[in-house]
Amino acid sequence: MATTERKPILLDFEKPLAELEARISQIRELADDNDVDVSVEIRELEARTVQLRQEIFSNLSPLQRLQVARHPRRPSTLDYIQAISDEWMELHGDRLGFDDPAIVGGVARLAGRPVVMLGHQKGRDTKDNITRNFGMASPGGYRKALRLMEHADRFGMPIISFIDTPAAYPGLEAEQFGQGEAIAYNLREMFRFEVPIICSVIGEGGSGGALGIGVGDRLLMFEHSVYSVAPPEACAAILWRDASKAPQAAEALKITAADLRQLGILDEVLVEPIGGAHADPLAAADTLKSAILRHLEDVNRLTNQQRQELRYQKFRAIGVFAEASA
């Protein structure tokens, strides 16, 4: 099969890497033209490239991690489903006349076991993103997800969900069709299901749009993913009426995997390939599959009632508040 090489998409903080890689290519071309052996110099520069990439990606700010989470070539729900499942059959529709492409789902086999997989789906280009509404689901999307989860619960199949959305679609039409009710109904029902539920934040997890398929026994998250009550830009616009303060908002929101692990919200942070999941999607998929299977085996040891109770207590324990004395 013929393949076309795609031009790399560089984030701002990756420019020093690009310059170093361009220098390596230039030295190689000059050496070939002049029949000069520069293998030692090339090895030194390549080692420096690896070291620089490690330094950059191990010291990203919250806003830079958000940029990685939004990378156009970051693996999507369908990418991971196709990479980790043995078989996959997508199912469509919410049985109420809608089939929202911003949420995909269906039945699959994971390591030989029947499961239901579902998640938010962003597009790969502008046209695809418009079709999938940039991964922002409508009420029909959440009702489709609920239909699939009810199917899983009825037939005793674990639910595997993949979270990757900036938020639920905030349009007028979505509100008219009951966006808030659809998400709230999903939250209630996911606490009721008896089957194991493993949720993974694979990109951007935003607001109720993420929670609508995010109530589970385990919550996994890739190290360069983000999970927050609102996008930093929206938070900055609300609090300071200035979207340029997004970096400050990102710090305050505690959106990174490390922050959320420390706060006790996450069960495991998944290490990404150096350069992000888009740098080596297959390696990222292997990491995700291993983690899902490990946690699935763990929660399978519990009875249905134990799972429901622990799931409830898990979410009751999130967050703190202080009461002021009268």
C-alpha cells in the first residue's frame, strides 16, 4: 500500500527540537554530497535530540500539556479501539431518531472477552471535525452512550469508556433537546450498573461533557492528557474577563494527571511515549490495553454490590468544602 509522508505539526515548545533535527538532516546532505564521514557527529546530535525531547516533555506547563492533549494527530477513541480490540462492531443511534457522530461505541472483544467500548470522537481534519462537532456531544450522543451501557449491563459485559472532549455541546439546540438532563441521567445510571466500568482520559476531559461517560470503578489518564471543570480559556474569561490569562487559569485548575493523582481523583497515570502519544500511537495503545486489562481483572474480583458501593464512595470522596461559622 502506498503511503504519503505527512508534514509534522509542531507545537511552540517543540521548535528547538525541529531546529536540531533540521541541522542533522543538513549535515547528512552535505556529508553525502562531499563524501565525508560524519557518523560520530550525527550520533552526538541524535543523542542530544533524544535528551532535549526528554527534557522538554518532562517539564511541560499545564497549558503546554493541554496543547499536547489537543494535538490534531493524537490517537482518538476509534484509533485505540481498533488497536486494542480483537473484534469490533460499531453500533449507531439512540433509538430516539438521533445518531451523534461525536460519540462512538459498540461491542468488541478485549483479550477474548466481550466488552462494550465507547467514547468521544474528534475529527482528523477540519471537515471531519465539523462532522463530529469537535468531539462535543449532543444529548443524542449521551443517550446513545447510555443505550450501549444498558446493553452491556443487561448482558454482563464490562464497559470501557474513552474520554476526549473539550465539553458537551453548549448550543441552543442541545439545550432545547435536554443536554443537562441527558448528562445527569447518565451519571445516575452509571452508578447503578452492576458490570465493571473502566474510564480512560485519552486527550481532553472537559466539564460535564466528560463526566457524562466518566463515572466508573477506575479512572485512568495519560500523562499529557487534561481533565478539568472547564477549559482554561473559558475559566480565564469568566474569572478575569481576559482569555489571555489562560496559563494562570490552567495552573489554578489543577488539570494535569500529576495534580489529579495527588488529589486522589485518578487511579493510574499512564506513561506516554517521549514526545506524546501521537509520536508512537501503537506504544500508547499497548500501555492503555495493559492498564485496562489489569484494572479489569482487579474489579472483577468484587461482587456487583461491592463494585456499586465502592464506585459511589469513590465519587463521594472527591472534593472538599469548608463551612463558615455563623
